[in-house]
Amino acid sequence: MLGAAKGLIEQALKEDVGPGDVTTRAVIPPGVRGKGAILVKAHGVICGLQVAAEVFRAVDERISFRPRVREGEPVQPGDVVAEVEGPLRGILTAERTALNFLARLSGIATLTARFVDAVAPYRAVILDTRKTTPGWRVLEKYAVRCGGGRNHRMGLYDMVLIKDNHIAACGSISEAVRRVRAAGVGVPVEVEVKNLDELREALKLGVDRILLDNFSVEDIAEAVKIAEGRVPLEASGGVTLDNVAAIAATGVDYISVGALTHSAPALDLSLELSPS
């Protein structure tokens, strides 16, 4: 995960610091040391401590970063999640970029945990999607795991997902699957269906998973009855915290939620410093 983060950290610091932090250089003399704590201002789940630590190190390797909670741990307002100590100029320069990473990833973990908690009485597994911030996919999918969810495919390369446009181009679900088999791609095959008739067709094709696209809760329940456990079913489209428990109660195997990564609010955090 840190391998994916390093390029983003470099770009983020270049964007924010540019040729130099003019404010900090003006008001903080060289050699002054400082320490402080990263505090939580809302209930949530922490994720991204390693990334935040790497931001501080990238600015000044003499800054120490000491986590006080574990990745994926629930937190509440007032909790200290990490402490920093070292050259004060470096701490102040790195502060916003470090908090941006930590707040974004913790926000995803927090929202994911809310969905996971909502379906806890049922068998359904919460999945993410490819609706991620460009360049951030590895980090954001890591945050989903920290929140208790699981990752869907990482990209277009590790799973076949035959969607409506593929089907339209091929003429039918059966023909699309036939072409995939003929190509010998060697990865799991999932098919998207729009209605119960398409579900019945897909069930005959020996695919690894079937995605129920924008089905009503009633139709998801009917799809579960029709499938009879022969193929795992994934519900997707229009999933919210208000309806996810009802979807899970149908007995569906997976529920994919784009909002985990495209609509998660950042967790409110701050860095409180005290010069030493």
C-alpha cells in the first residue's frame, strides 16, 4: 500500500509546498523543535496512519510519528490517534497534507464500517467498486478493507465483468460469455443482468457470479429464490444506508456500494501542536 502512496505523497507535497512554505519560514526560526497530537473530532474508523507518517518523513526524516491507535480501530471525539515530534518547521509544513490523506482514508473506512454494521445480521458481504479517485485506487480499496468491507476487482484485468454495453455489442449474454470462454482469459467471470429473464439465461452459462443491476428489493428476493444457491449473486445500484439491510435480508451474497469511495465524507481531524 505504501508503494502506491509514495507517488501520491510526492505529488501532494509538490502541489502544496511548491518552492517553500513561506509562512512557516517567516515565523518559525530554524532549529526549533515541536510536538503535538492528531486528534479526532468525530466518531469514525481510523485508516491511513502509515501514509500520514510517510508524509512527515518525506518533509523531514527527523520527525517521529507515533500511532496511538491501530488501523481499522473505532475512534471517538477527543481520541489521540498519533503523536508527532521533531523540527517544528517540518511538522507545520507537512501538517495539512498528512491530515488530508488521513481524513480521506478514515472517511472511507468509517462509511464502510457503517454499511458492514448494517448488514451484520445477514450473510451479505459489502464490496467496493471501481468508482475510485484516479490514482488513489489502491489506497481507497485498502481503506474499505480497514472498514471491514471487501474489494471487488481491482481493475479491468483481474476479473471479467460483462456489463450491459458488452451484451449490447455481442447481441446476447450467451454470446458474450461464449466469446470470453473462447478468449481463455483465465480469470473469474461475472455477468450483469437487468431483469429476471436475463438472470435465468445467465444461470445456465456456468459463470462465477451474477450481478443484479438496479433490482428492486422484491426482485432481488425473487432472484435469490430462482438461483437456489447455484451461483453467487451480487446486488448493485442504488444501495444506501437506508436500504442496505433490506437488501441483505433477501439472502443475496454480495452488495456492492459505489458510495464507499465516491461519496465518503472525510473524518474530521486536527493537529494540536505545542512547541518544546
